[in-house]
Amino acid sequence: MTLTADRGVLWSGDEFERRSRAREPRRSWASMQPFEPRKTVFNVAGRRRASAWRAVGHQYAAVTATVDATIAGIAGYAVAVGYLPLGQAALAGLAGAALFTAMAAASGGYARDRLGDGPGEFQAVLRAASLVAVALVGYAFLFKAAVPREAVFLGVPLVAAASCLVRYARRRRLHEARRAGAAMRSTLVVGDPTSVQRVIADLTAAPHHGYRIDGLCLQSGDGIDDIAGVPVVGAVADVVQVVADRAAEVVIITGSSLSGDALRRLSWALGRAGAHMVVAPDIVEVSGPRLSVRPTAGLSLLEVEVDTPRRRLVAKSIIDVSLAVLAGLVLLPVVAGAAVAVRLTSSGPAFFRQTRVGVDGKPFTIWKLRTMYVDADERRDALMAENEGAGLLFKLRKDPRVTPVGRFLRKYSLDELPQLWNVVRGDMSLVGPRPPLEVEVGAYEDEVHRRLCVKPGLTGLWQVSGRSDLEWDEAVRLDLRYVDNWSVAMDLMILWKTGRAVLTGSGAY
């Protein structure tokens, strides 16, 4: 049982609601009417916004399902028309459309809480495609039907790829709308000032998730009018009445302000008020596959994965080597051409070797195309006063040590391509933290050593989040977030975003 202190009084979590301070007349969260229904300027406009959000969600799901059905129908017809009369091919296309959308729906591909937010939307498409392939093979086996191989090995993958591309395009439009303030859900944050401030900072920095923080309810709100510009609209005991008065759609509980039966009773009350409840645990920067809820003895135990499962490590290694070999063969002419350009335009070797620190602190030799003049190291000390990098990074936007060809190679990350050989050798991964220098590791603070728990990467979370434009602390935070939460799906998403960052040349110098 959790004890909470307020003005020298201790009480258990299930007594919190009844004994904590309140600004409004107190109503029991377990009662049939935990709030007083009344009309305010906030909830009149809020209900219109909530209705608009629900309409956006329904429309987004309906359009997504329609697009999926159209793609699957066209693919089914295109495959079947080579084997069946036109009428039967059209029926096969309709059956394919129905089958794919049904499997996508069963996989949660049209759930409004997944659409436009997180990798779950794309994972649902991949699960649906797998189920469709299994269904086609099963149908052919059970009914001795002649199902074209093209339908399984070509049609299904193309449908999945096209569906993901369309969803990605629509997702970007939704995110742009949210960054402009549209399609957002009114959100109330409940907790202590410290934890509330952390949630405000995180959600404000990521508006594409769709949470607009309109108010706060604090444990002890006396003398606090706002935090980070968000107004304090009540105490914790007032939260249900505040939800009703402001037509809030989501309530985020953070910190240790509520626990046990009080949290349970609040969920009942918020259900009657028509709001969703989200609990943000105190464990920070840990999410995704490492967290799971395990119901045990009437408790909801939040289990944190401390060791990466071997199957995930094996999958990562297979993807690394396969893609590195394929990309290396395809890009070999590009590397050769760039090497010739480097060699012809400045004295010195075409390739640059350097010792970096890999997984578990093991040093290895990294390979890059040379982008600087051969005396770059000797000239670094003279340029230290002009350093624009933060922390341990030395960066200059107009570094005089960089050759003209090297500047072009850096802008589009072509100088990094020889590191595909490091990936094949097992020194590096396609995705991971930036491989540090030995001198940088020697200056690491304790928690930064966590970066060395995985293989360094050719690209990573910080590269797709700003590259050299990021401050050192932010780059470290992103690297640690990756180390704690990496998954195969996250790696594939980072690789996808890397292509966009490289083509635009953003943050590279």
C-alpha cells in the first residue's frame, strides 16, 4: 500500500481521493455521478472538437480500408486474368480485396489508436499479408485448387508494400496536420510538478502523436498557476469534474500521485465522464518490446525485459549481413567512382582508416572514403576555438580541412558506404549508435557507456533526428533510447528514414 504525505498527514492510495485537497465540492469517484454535469465555455467548444476528432478517426480508417481493398483487388485481378476468364478474374479480385481487408482488420490494421501513430500500423499490414499467403496456400492444399504462385510470391508482397507506402504518405499528411494544431485530442495531465513537466516536454516535442495538453491537475497546486505555459486547472481530487467541464478526451496519470484502488476508482469515474485514461510509469525512455503487462493474482505487473532475446539478435544479424552484401554489390560502382574522384582531386589515399570503439568496448578499424586533406589531424588544434559541436563532438559547418569532393560526399553520406564492409565483418550493424573514438569513450560519463552495449551502426536514431544539428546531450539521449528499446521493426523504420535524410542532405556537414 502506497503512503502519500500532505501537510503532515499520511494516507493510503485508496483513501487519496477522499482525503486530498480539492477546489470543487467533492464527489466520490465510485458514485453513479462522479461529477456535476454543467455547461461551460470550454466543454461546449470541446465537444465540437472531440466530435471532429472522432470524425477524422473514422474517415482515416474508412479511407485506409478502401485503399487497401482497391490495391488488393487490382493485384488479385491482375494475377487471375492470366489464368481465368475476365468475369472469374474480376471475382478473384473481389475475393482478394475482401480477404486482405479482413485479415488487416483482424490484425488491428484499422484500429484508430494505431492509425497514423507508431509502427503497429505497418506491423498489422505485414501480419495481414502473411495470413493471406497462408490462406492461399491452405486453400490450394485443401481443395486441390490451382492457385498461381505469382499470387503468393509476387502479388501478396506487392500488395503489402503498396499498402505500407500509401499509409506512410497519409501518415505524413496527418502528422503535418497535427503539427499545425489539427486532429489533436484534448489532454489533461495529472501528477506532481516534476513528472508533469517531463510529460509536457516530451509530448510537446512530438505533436504528431496527437496529444494537446490543455490543463494540469496537481497533487499540491497551491501557488502554482502554470507549468511550462500549461495552466493548472485543479487538484488531483478535481480531475473528473475538470474533465467534464473542459470536455477532455484523455487523462494522463504520471508520477506517484495516484495508485492502488484510487487509480481503479478514477478509471470508473473517467469512464462515466467519457475520457480515456493513460498511465505514464516513472520508468523513463523504456518502451516498445521491452515492456509487457503480466496479469498476476489480480495485479497488473509491468514486466521490463532486461536481456535481448536471442531470436531478435539472430534476426538483426541476418538482416545486417543480407542487406549489407546486397547494398555493397549494388553500390560498388558508386564507391569506386567516389574513390577515383577523391584520389584525383587531392593528395593522399582514397580510403581513410581509423580505430573506433565497438560493442563492449572492443576496438576495431573503421573504413571511410577520405573527405579531408591528409594533414587534417594536425590542423584540428588550431581550429578548436571555432568548434561548433557540443560535448565531445568536434564539428564545423565550414571546416577548411574538408576537400570540395569530401564536402559533397559528406552531404549525401557517401563517405560512409565503405562501412558496409564493417557490417559484413560483424564489427558494426546497419543501425546503432555512432561508433565513438577511443578518446571520446575515455571522457564518457557513467551512463553514456550504455551506448557500447550494442554494435555501433552505419545509421541510427540520432542520424534520422537531425544528424550534426543535434546537441551532444540530445544525441546521447537518442542513442540510449535506441539501446534500451531497439527492435527489428525500429531498425527497418530507421533505415527507411535514413534514405530520406540522406537524399535531402539535412544536418550533414
